[in-house]
Amino acid sequence: MAKHFRQPGGQPSAGGRDNRGPERQNPYLSTSQQDGQPAPQPSQPQPQRPQQRPEPEPRQAGEGRTPRPGPAPAPTQESSEWPALPSDFAIPVEDHGAPSSTDRGSEVVRVKRRRRRKRAWPKVVLVVAVALVVVCGICGAVLVNDARGLRDDASSLMSQVDEFSKAATSGDSDAVKRSAASIAGSAQAMHRTTEGPIWAAAQFVPVLGTDVRQARELCSSLDDLATNGIVPLGDALAGVNLKNLVGSGGTVDIPTLQQLIQALGVMQQPLGTMANTLDSMEPFHIGKLNELLDKARPMVDNANRLVGEAGNVLPAVPDMLGANGQTKTYLVLAMTGAEIRAAGGFPGSWGTVSVTDGHLQMGEFSSMQMAALGDVDLSYAVEPDEASVLNAGSMANTPGSVTMTPQFPRVAQVAAEYWRVVRGQNVDGVVAVTPEFLAALMGLTGASVTEYGFTVDANNVNQVLSHDAYNQLPAEQTDAFFSAVAGRSFDAVVSGLGNAELPKLAETFGKQVEAGTIKMWMANEQAQAVVQALSASGELSQDPVRPVLGVYVNDQTWSKIDWYLDMATTVGDGVKNADGTTSYQVITTLANTMTAEEASGDVDYIVGGNPLKRDRGDMVTGLILMAPAGGSISDVSGSGGVFAVAAQGQVYGFDAVSCNVQDLPGETTTVTYTVTTSPQATEPLAVQSTPLARSFG
């Protein structure tokens, strides 16, 4: 059926009908066209007529669709004129079934209303959108204000944590409680802010919603840590002066220590939750937040690790310090790096320290090297591999050789057995220290002693004990001098511990442990776990994931010449092998820094008397290379001085190579070798070495 296009024409009648009558003739068609005949060409153009559009009037609800009678509306100003059609323009019109003029008018109105209703939907959507924009703007403003408030709270929180730390170390119990309460208040405020409905809704916003969700989780964990961890810790420290934890005379306040241990235990769970929250977070879309997150993660992880370890091992500490009236006795080995040994140095002086209810008491120190051993034979205490691979068989009958193995628990066990056999006393543990450790504690406590005309303090104790005394005193007096200075220095340090600031004491102890200048062993398993947690056990690492190469030296000059020994190890880049292992090219250098003048001027007790020496200043050294757990050492060679591989095999489950090295004054031997780690290794190769008598920069 052909579509009908109604061309605008005359005005509709008052009744809404077309004024052309029921025949509905098209005024733009000629008579002949209407009869089906072709139209003649017009002689002149038809005049243009203005467009007239009927405007339907509004109807009341329930009215019909026929427009209400009334006067015809005037033409609008916006109407435009229609151009005249050419005479041959024809529009097909059907003669039958045409609707009446009334129906046609109603249809026009319906179309107009449908169009108006259709046009209304965009308006509704626009209004809703505008409303949403306004609401989002309000929410955004709230979020911005909240974020600013969170920033201020976080800044305040950091200041409060700093105040808490200072108050705790200074012993200001009132300040401790105030700071703990302030920290909890700030954390709770941050948590309340992010728990609001706007923050809850904002976490579903694309992209930035992740940041909002993570911020809410972080504030929740922070509130938990402050309320359930820091506040109880503050309560526990209230009235406690941590400066007095170690009092005058080296007495440790056991009740205060127990109270502190209990409070640290309470912190474990919330601190662990905080660490897990930080570790599980995705990167923020705001760079500043990522910077803060990167700073916070290692700090919280480290704190969590330390508190976790403390919670596991610290409960054993009061018992180690003689709590409940018991007495614990520990053997102390004062070592000297002037005659170097794999574990740290020759144990020139042996003594004891006893502790009862936290009070330390130093015993007598003396040399064990010249002790009347008689028929004492400790071969049962020495393993065959220690003798064959490490050349440490003399540990069986010479107390001074106990430190020739780098495995300190073995050193301690053999030394404790010597003390039991020779002195008739069982000990609860063994502590070995070097003059550098003693110097660090003397500097912290301000201790000094005078013996044999030498005034010894933190500035010169290492040089006096490791070189000057040997060069200036008769040989028969040197061991007695070393024992006297070591004993009195320890006594002075213990007496002055109460004057040291606890944080500095802990920091100094940690640095010396890392340098290997103090090592400990405890007979009790729980006490030994404390030592291991402090990384002071001197044990060879059994972890194949974090490979550690051991480079150790033993003096074979039979003297105190190692004051002049310098040693360094360089590890090249790792090369991944097809079997999953990694190989490293390693270079170790041993240098004799003695000058010709020093070689001729130093006494025989320093330069030594090994018949292998090529001249007076020749330094003879035993070098031990120990592979990391599950690894191996190969292709060992040396150049420069005299070098030879003496033995190779397994000791304590490690692949080990023992070498002999000789260096004249000013000479350096360079040893190159390949270290291959276990396939399980994921960390780069690390190096552990014997601590030298002094640092050469």
C-alpha cells in the first residue's frame, strides 16, 4: 500500500476537519492527474505558501482523541514557506480506504504526543544524571575531606609513635601511657572514618575503588594493632624504667624483663595481621600511597619478625639469667686475632661469669694453654673429619686449638669438656669474644683498666692486647697480662652496664654479632634457641636456599703475626647451569702487610718459629674454603705466594677444601675457585669469614 504524505496546505476548519471536503482532493494535482491523465506543463510557477502546523490543545484525562473545537491557532513565527512543486510532480494516492479528516487529525495529535513523550525520556535521564553528579560531587567532597583528615591523623600518629618510643626508652611511665592512648585514639578515628557509608560505597567505584578498599583494610588493621597491641604494651611499661632494666653492677631486673616479655607476646597477633595486610595489598593508583607502602612494608615485616622471634624465645631468658634464685655459670673465652683461628682467634684467657637472679659475677681468668693436663686426652670429643680436612686434630690435647674449627657449637662443646676435666666444673654455656667486642663495650660504658704499666680503654684495647703487649713485655708475662686485662675489663664493663643506654647497648651488641666478634652456645635447648634467634650461635648455615660460602683461616706460623694479616673475598656474577645450580667465580686474597722494618724490629714471639718459614717475616696460614649447603667447590688454584691444596672432603656435611699459604712481607696470594650452589638456592651467594685482628679499610 502506498504511503500517504500530507503536504501542508490550508487552515483546518474549526471542527478540526480538512476544509477541502470529503473527497480529499490533492490541491497540488491537476484534474487530469486526479483522473489518471498526465498533467500539462505549467506556464508559470505556482506561488509559495507558508507552512501552517496545527497545534493540538491539551486534553483532560479521560477525554477522547478528537481535538476540542475552537478557533484555529495563528501561524507561528517560526513557520517556513514551502517551495512550489513542479507541475509534473506526482504523489500516489489511493482512492479507497482513506481515513476521515477527523481520524487524520487525531492521528496527528497522537504522533505529536508520542514524539513529545519520547523526547521526555532524555530529559528524565538528564535530570537523574545531573542529580547523580551532584550526589557524587557531595560524596567526593566528603571523601576528599575525609582523606585530608586521614592524612592529618596519619601524620599525628607518626609523631605519637615517636613520642611513645622516646618515652619507653627514657622510662617516663606517664608519657608511655599517654602516647599509647593517643596512638589508639588516632587509629580508632581513622578506622571510624573509613567505615562510613560513603567509603563503603566508594570501594565499588571502578579503578579507585581498590584503593578505597585497601585503605579501609589498612585502617582496620592499624586500629587492631593500636588497641590490642600498643595499649597493652604501654600498660605493661607504665611505671617501668627501661634504663634500669640493666642496673648498676650489671644486675638485670628480672621482674621487669618478664613483664616486658609478656607485653611483647600480646603484640604478636595484631602485628602479624598488620604485616599480612600490607603484604597482600596491590599497588595503589596514587603514587604517593605506593611510596608510603614501600616504606612501611619492610619496617612492619621486620618488626613482625623480631616480635615473633622474641615471643618464641624470650620466655627462656629469665631462666638463663638465674631467675627464681638459681645460679647459671658460663665459660668465657677471650680470643686474640693476633694468632688467628677459624672461629675468631686463639683463646688466650679462660674464665667464668655466674648469674643469680639477674646479678652478674665475674670469676678468675687464666690461661689454659699451660694448664697441667697430665694424661688428659679428649680424642673422643674430636671428629675424624675435623682432623683430616680441617687439620684440627690438636683439639684433642691442646686447649688453644679448640677454635680451629669454624663450627662454634663444636668449639664450645670441646671447650666445656676441657673445663670440666681440668677445672672440675660443669658450665651452662660458652661465650667467646675478641678484643674488638671488648673495645665496643668499653666505649659504651666508659670502662678502663691499668695493668703492667698499660692503661687500656676503648681506643687502644685491641692494639694493646693484639700487638703492643706482646712486643713490649717478656714472653713469659704476656699470657698473664692478657688474662688480667681481659678479666678486669670484663668486670669493669659489667659494672658499668647500668650507665649505658639500653637502645645503644642493643645496637652495639647487634653490630658485634654481625661482625662475628661474639659467639655463644648454651647447653639447654631452649636457651640455645635464644642464641640462634640473636644470630650469635656461630653455626654454619644449613640453608641451601640462602647459600653461604665460608672462608676461614688458622695461623700456622705459631706466633702473633696475624696482626698483619689482611684478607678479602670477591664473588663474581652467578651463571645458571642446566641442572638448576648456579656457579660463581670467586677470588680470595691473603696479604702479609708487615714491612721489612717491622719484620726485623718485632720480637720473636710475634714473628714465630715454624720451620717452614722462608725468612723472618714469612707468614704461614691455613686457608679453609667451605661450600654452601648442598653446594660444592672446584677448580681451586693460587698464585703470588706459596700455595698448595692440602686436603679436600666432607666435614659437618659440607664440601670443604683446606689450603696452605705462605706470604713474605708485602706479598699477596690470590686464590681462585668455583663455587656451585644447590639447585634450591634462590638468593645470591653470601660470604662468611673469620674476623681479622683489625680492619684495613
